[in-house]
Amino acid sequence: MIGKVNAIIKMNQPRKLKVELWDVDVLVDDKIETKNINESGTFEFLFSTTDTGEFNPELQLRIFDEDGKELYRSPINNSINSVEINNVTGFREDTTVDFGLIEI
């Protein structure tokens, strides 16, 4: 299954930030991907849930400044399990997890 994660970052002052998508687990959290945030504050992650080793990963966004200081950690979202199989094609549909507007 393909998962899609997005949000909009509203910055109080323009700066270089990066956002990381994590799969949060009891023992060890797994980083899925990292992206730079563009001037508009938008970004999108596309990933295969098989890369996480789970059908229902617990997803979290972490935002860092250019020095690596963590500025934000989102609540955990596990709504990606709401995937339905298309009756015609038999394929699982993409699932989008929208973390909404995040102000930094």
C-alpha cells in the first residue's frame, strides 16, 4: 500500500527547515524519509507501508532547524490503516494522512 503524508508549515519568520516522517514504535522509532520545507511551507511524503514493516504504522512528523535542533513533534497518527481495496482493480488505494497546519 502507498501512503501519502502532507501538512502545511506556517513559519513566523523565513528560515530553512527540514521535516522528517517517522514510524513510532515501542522500542525503536524508524525514520521513513526526510524533506526540506519549501518557501510555501508545503511538502508531501509518498512511501510504501511495506518499507515500515507494518500495515498500520504510527506516523509522526518531526521538524528541525538548519542546526538540527528539533522545533516540533506532531501527535502520533495511525489512521493510515483505513485503506480499502478497489473492487474493480483489486489494488489497495492510496491513503492520505494530513497533519494540517503546523505553526513554527
